[in-house]
Amino acid sequence: MGEMVKWPVPQPFPHHYEVNLTWKGGEASEISAGPRPVLPGGPPAEFDGTDETRWSPEHLVLAALAQCLMLTWVSLNKRSQIPLKGWESKGESVLEKTKEGLVFTSFKLSVVLKTDASRVDEARRLLDGAKKYCIIANSLKTAPTLDAVVEAA
């Protein structure tokens, strides 16, 4: 059986998150969550989106994956205290038409992590652990539920 990871989580589970999406006309939307900056949303060019300054769901899921990996590493590192001197990552995904419909068939994150020379191997092992425990990576096959209200305006 795998080892149990003790997370330094300041609040007990379950955690609940909420976002709001407001239609702004055409295919444009705004995504908000409390005091955070509003994100402009819309379709990517691959789905005939015309405003490439807007965040698409496809880009957001990849960004969530990249950020989750980094934050999981940082969280796991609280115990090891490996000096983090730099982190850059690039995410790539492939969306394909399959018999199940449109599906992401691959996600790839390329990470450049910089630390002290004496801690490189330890940092690499911790990165493997971060990949294993990344919440977004572990949730990508989870089916969403829909609680919808449709009403006349």
C-alpha cells in the first residue's frame, strides 16, 4: 500500500471553491471569484475565437495543471526546505476527436526548477512526488456534475 502523505493544510477537508461566470455578449465571458482579478473568457482560435486575449477553458485547465504542480512542490518542500531559486514551466496539451467525443489525449509540462547543486537530486525526487499528488492532475478524468437553472430573462 502507498505511503500516506501528511499535508500541512490549515483548514480541514472538504474544501469548497466557487467561481462566477458572466456572459458579456457573443462568445465573451468574465470569470470571477471573490476579490481576485476578473479573467476575460472566450473560445480559443481553434474554435473560431476571435479575441486571443481571452482565456479559454482549454488554456485554463492547462494553466491550472501547471500551477498545481508548482504549488504542490512548494507545499511538499515545506518539510525539506530545498532552496527554490527559480521555476519556469511550459504546458502543452492535445485535444483530439475520439469515439468518446472531444478529449484531451495528452498533457505535458516541461519544468525548469533551479536550486542549490547539492540539492538537485532531492529536488527532482520531490518533483516526482508533486506530480503524484497534484490535485488537478489527479482530477482530470473526474466527471463534472451539473446543477443547472434555466430561466427566462
